[in-house]
Amino acid sequence: MLLLPLLSLSALWGFVLNLTMGDAQSLLRADTLYETLGVTSTDLGVQLQSERVRSAEALTTRELTEVLGAQRARTDKAAADFEHAVTEAGDAIGDDLRTPLEALTAHLDRLGTIRADIDGGISSRLAGLDAYNQVLDSVFALYDHLISVSDLTVFQQATSLHAMGSAREYIAREHALIVGALVDKRLTEPERAAFTEYAASRKFLHARGLAGLDVPLRRPFEQAFASQPFLTFSSLESRIVKTGTPPADAEAWKSAVDRLTTELDRDSAAAAEALAGRTARAATGTVVEIAVAGGLGLIAVLASIIISVRFGRRLAGELYGLRTAAIELAEVRLPDVVDRLRNGEDVDVRKEARAIRVSGSAEITDVGRAFASVQRTAVTAAVGQAALRRGVGQVFLNLARRKQGLLHRQLGLLDSMQRRTHDPDRLEELFRLDHLTTRMRRHAESLMILSGAPPARAWRRPVPVIDIVRAAVAEVEDYTRVNVEAMPVSAFDGGSAADLTHLVAELIENATIYSPPDTVVQIRGDVVSNGYAVEIEDKGLGLSAVEYAAINKLLTEPPEFDLADSDRLGLFVVARLAERHGIKVQLRRSPYGGTAAIVLVPRSLVTEQAALTAGDDDGRPAELPSRTKKALAVVSSGTHAGLPRRVRQANLAPQLKEEPPEPEPQAERSPDEVRDLFSAFQRGTQRAREEASEEEPMSKGDA
């Protein structure tokens, strides 16, 4: 809350400081450039103008004099001083000066070629003067870029002085051209046109410069233009333009030009010094403004920071207390209330929704009261949800018990009907109805499991694993597609046998539903280091890695049952049963592309073979109800009544065993044979019921 205003204020102060610093830096940079590049380039221009005049005479007379040589030496020295000034200026030279400096350096490098052409008599008078004019044009182009100050008044005056300096250059060009023409007393047509152009440019630049200068800087130039040297020069200039011939009196021309240029140079130097003083004073004023604005701004920023820090600390302390109370509410108190409600404990809403103790400003206390209101609402809603879940669970339990009672009565009626029926077709239909009723009973038990009720069926003694797996297969509609492979002889605790049967039946049914009807579901089992593992594998399409991860998380950490998520009712039942007995259930992709469900029963529920065969006083293992035994009679093999079945020649050495006879092709059974087969099946199931009635399973109360 406080950081953003502080950052904004600091940024605004820095922006203003940067603007004022930029103005000061611009003025200081302009002063540095004037003291280095400005002074040396001015001297370089003066020397180039003098060399141009001497070269004009040499171009006309074709004679090289000592005066010209001495002037060239002075020009070279001025060029060297300029290059040294460029190095001295250093960082003051910005990107805007790089291009004109490179252009001037390139023209100075051509100065030797220009001199060689003049000395060799190759250049004409106008061509040689134009070559010097190009060098001086690059000097004046540099002057244009040296005027880079942010103060508008100083910039206007500097621009006007530059115009006056350019006019001074055109006077020098006129003088150089006329000096050469005075030798041979004539001007060529191109020279006459060039002189006319010089005169027009000079008049324009003088008018422009005078118009831009203020009164103190303009007055010396006005006096120079009203003086006799300028009037004489102007008169001679006009006559040359009109007649196209050099002046008759050479001394009068030279005298007027010398006196005029001397006076103009003096006035320009004085104006430049005055303007430099103004620039320095402007820079000083800007620095003062920076000191005042920056200092006051810094004081304001520091004061704001101090006040904000103190206020922020107090506010942070209040918010910390509120945060601590809110975290305790969200992570300790509310989860504790929810856990107690989930465990069936009664919760006092008024006691658990006590007020949150916070202190501080009105806003903080208001937020604390709002949190207290939210707490009361959350606790009340949690209590209501718990009551609703208990009510729904009780409804499930009541419906399941009523349905289970009716199903038991229906199974009894089916038993009596099967005993009285000898027709194989009727027996087959009754068996299908019996199997359907068994599946309905499993669904009723699923409702009881979801309601949290304990299992209704239990046995005192351990139950063989193979019997539990086969009983689970018998409770699946498509049981004919299930293949149970040979398993190591072992048994599970009788108290968990019913739940284990239900758990395996749910997984088998999922495997048959979500796999093609022409495939087989394989069931394997083996004793492992942590208990007993049962694997149920189908050959369906399988699931994605994300779906497997979601289902395995549900099986590992079963959430509260959601009525809206009834599509996964079987998985919820498996998760509840696995959580009840500490069983680990995991789904993964099988090598055949389908799904493999692995059920790991903990060692605490697994009974060794010795305990299984010991039994009770009579030494017999526990038996399943007659309903399950009837189902096992249809898929049963390998054992009978819990005892191993004798296999012919199983204990003989391999070399003593007889070769099995070739199986004879069996003819299709006749209707009479099918009837006799079903009659024998009916008699066998009747004998199984009679044997099972000898030892009744313990009642629910005994469990």
C-alpha cells in the first residue's frame, strides 16, 4: 500500500532532477565544446580563408611564393590544434557531432591533394577556390552542430551569430575571387556568376543574422554596417556584380575588405564572448535550480519515507496479528472442527465460532469482525453438512438393510424352487435369477459400505484365498469371461473375508465392463513379502496416465462420497474397503494395453497354510455359505471342500508315467444327455446344501 506512492514520488523527483540536470549538462557541454572545438575550428577557418586568398594569387600568376608556404604552415598548425581539441573534448562529443567531424576530417585529408593540384598548375582559379570552399563548408557545418543548448534564448542568439559568421565567409570568398582577378584584370563568366551568388548569399545572411540578434549583440554589427569600410565594400561589390569586371582601384578594394573583416571579426569575437558569459550564467542558474529543487525534493522524499515506514510498521503489526488469527482459523480451528464432525463427534457452534481477537485501526477491527462472521458461517455450514451426510448415510443404511432382507427372502424362495424343480431349462433360468439376486445383494452391501456400517457377514475361521476369489467371480454378471489361474494356498482373516470378496468383485466387474466381450479377464495371486497380492488384468483400451494418477489418488486417499459423482460408485466402495482394512489397491496399464488392478492384502490379514489346515476343534477349515458353494461348484477345480483333489499318477517318476491316450472326438450331446447332465448338477447342488446346513455360519452378534 505504501510502496507504490513512495516509488511514484521518488520516480517523479528523479524525473524532475533528470530534466534539470539535462539542461545543466547541455549548457556545460556547449561551453566545453566552445572552449575546445569552437575556438580551434574558428582559427582553422581563418587560416583556411587566408590560404585560399594566397592560393588565388598563385592560381593566376602560376608562381609559388614564400608567403603562400608560410600560410600553409600556419594552416597545418591550426589543423593539428583542432585534432588535439577533438581528442581533448572526449565524452562531450556526442553522436550528433560524429558525422560532421568525420566529414571535416575527410576534407582536411584532401588538403594535400588540393595544394598539389595548385602547385602543378592543374586546377583553374575557380576550381581551386571551390575546393577550399568545400573544406570551409565542412567547418561551418560543424559550427551548426556545435549549437546544441537547451536554453531557447541562447540557442537563438548562437544561431544568429552563426549566420553572421557565414556572411563573413562569403565576404572572404568574394575577396579571394577578386584578388585573383586583379592580377589579370578580368573575370570569367563562371567567376562572375559565382561572385554574384556570393554577394546575394552575403546580403541574405546579414539580414537574417541582424534580425535574430538582440539589441546588445546587434548594436556593434549595425555600427559596422554603417561605417565607411562597409559602405565602400558594398559599393564596390554592387559595381562588380553590375559590370562583371574587377574594380579598377585594387588598393581601394583590398583596404575596404581588410578594414571591414577586421571590424567584423572583432565584433563577432566580442559577441561570442558575451554569449559564452550568458551560457555560463544560465548554467549556474540551472545548477542553483537543481540544488533547490533536488534538495527540497529529496527532503520531501525522505520525510515521506520516514512517515511511511513508521505508519507501515504499525500497520504491519496489526496485519500480522490479523494474519496469525486468520491462519489459525483456516489451518487449525476449522480443519479440527471438520475432522471432529467427520469422526461423528458433536460440535458446539457457539463455542467453536468464538470471536477473533485483533486490535488496531477501525479497518483492522472491521476485518476481524468479518473473519469472525465468516468463521461462524463456515462452522455452521460444516455442522449442517455433517448432519446432512449422517442423514444420507442413515438413509443408505436403512434402504440397504431393507433391500438386503428382501433379497435374503428372495434367495430362500429360489432355493426352495430349485429343490422342487427337475426340468433342466427351469433350473437354468432359476440359476440365472439366483445369480442376479446375488449381484443385487452386493449392490445393497455397497450402500451399507458407503454409509460407514460394518460388514454384515463374517467368519470365525480363515477363508481360503481361492474361495474368496471364486466367490467374487460368482457375484459378477459376466463371470464366464473370468479365468482364475492357480494360486498359492493361503487364507485371509475371516472377519475381512466378506469385504475382500466385495472389493475383488467390484474390480472384476469393472474389468469385464470396460473390456471387449470376446476377451478374457485374468486373475492371478501370489504370496509377497508384504502380504498377498491379487492381480486382475483385462484387455481393454486402458486409460491415460493422468486418469490412472487420479484414480490411484482416489484409492489411496478416499474423499468424502459425493452424490453427484455416482459414476465412480464402485471405486468409492473399493477405496472405503481398502481404507478399512489397510489394503493397497493400484491401477496401472497392463502389457496388453488394458488395465491391471493390483490388490495388496497386508500380512496381518493373511493366514499361513498351517493355520488354515488346523481349523477349529474338528480340524476343518471355514466354509462359505451354500450360495457361494453353489457358485463354486460351477468354476471349481483343484480342491474339494477345502481339501486337495487327488490327481492320477501325480507322484510317479516321469519315466513311469503312462502316456495319456489320445482324446477321442466327442460327439454333440443329445437332448437326453443334456437333461441328465443338468439333473446330476441339481442333485450335486442339493447335496452341497445339505452338507452346508450341518455347520451354520455364526450370527452377526457372534462376529
